[in-house]
Amino acid sequence: MQPNNYNYPTNTKKPYNIHDFIRNHKVLSILIAIGGFALIIAIIFLLTLNPDEDSNDNQAPEIAPIAYFEHTYLFNYTIGSTPATQLFTDLGNMLTDPEELASAPNPPTNPRDNTYTIDLIEDTFTTLQPQYTYRVDSTISDGRTYTLTTRLDSDYGRYLVAILDRTDSDSAPDHIFIYTASDLPDKDSTIANLITWAKSFHLTNPTIISDLTLNPLE
């Protein structure tokens, strides 16, 4: 039997070789390399672009605003560390409230700079009447200024009232904080008398917070 003679096609095309392409297209290869390098640089630049340089000034902050008080020892030594800690926590929350921050004359230029320093000016600290009443002026790093007046009862631990009077603005509201002991028998009348006393300081549209419980003194 004669063998079958088949003609199988053979692949005579050379496999693709990048080195041959570079040798035959040197100029084009250089342009492609430069373009690829430039594209990588552009991508890296966009990924590392500082968001603070964005034209949108209303960026959401990375952290919540923080109030930092200086010279709190003035009240730790006069009204006690427990009432002072409680008071400055509530004052800090109020001073970093969005509406209060928006009223500042010099808001931070960096929307991610969220620490507000409240300086209780030592030289202005003074004692008033009735007994255990104290006053101090304060400044905040965004230009706001306040006068803080506190009054503690003579028996220590029955009530504490704090008046925060805004002094850099005639229209910004002031604030009254009233703390009373949970077992105070004449609470309603005490609060009413303290509100009357606080309003004698000629406050501007004061916001009154009178449902605060005074922590037991340590």
C-alpha cells in the first residue's frame, strides 16, 4: 500500500519579539516609554493630592471639634474638681456646637483643624458676691470672647450655676447652665431664683439649661 502524501501547512511567521520592535522603532519606543512614565506620575499625583487644597471650603472634618481649656485650675481650686470637670465638659460641647462655631469672627482656614483653645485669662479671675461666686474672661482661638461667671451654693453640693456671656458679639445668644443635686427638696424654687439672679447680668437672649444634675462632690 502506498503511503498517503499529505501536505501539512507550516507556520513560517516568526513569533512576536518586543526586542525586535524596539530595534526597528526606536523613536516610537522612546515616545511610548515617556508617555507611560508621565501617566504613572499623573496617577500618583492625583492619588496623593492634598484634599485641603480643594476648592470646596465646606469639606467635612475628619474628627469632631475638640475644646481645650487652659487654666482650669482656677475653678478646680474654687468650686471643686468634680463640678469643674462636669461644667467644662458641658461648656466644651456648647462652644463646639456647629451654630456657635459658625458665629466666630475668625473661623479656621483649615477645615480639618478642629481643636479650639479656650484660654481662661488668669489676670481677670475675680471673686464676686454672693459668696462662692467667681468670674473670669476667656478668649477662643477663633476670635470669640466670653465672660464666665459661676456660683456655687454655700453648703457645697446643692447647686451650681454658670453664666457664659458672649462679649465679642451683641447679637449672639448667651447661656445659663444650672446644676442641682438630685435630692434637692426645693429644686423648682431654687432654679427659679437662680434664673432670676443670672438674668440680672443683662444677658442677650440667654439659652437656659436647667435640667442638669450636679454630680456628688468627691
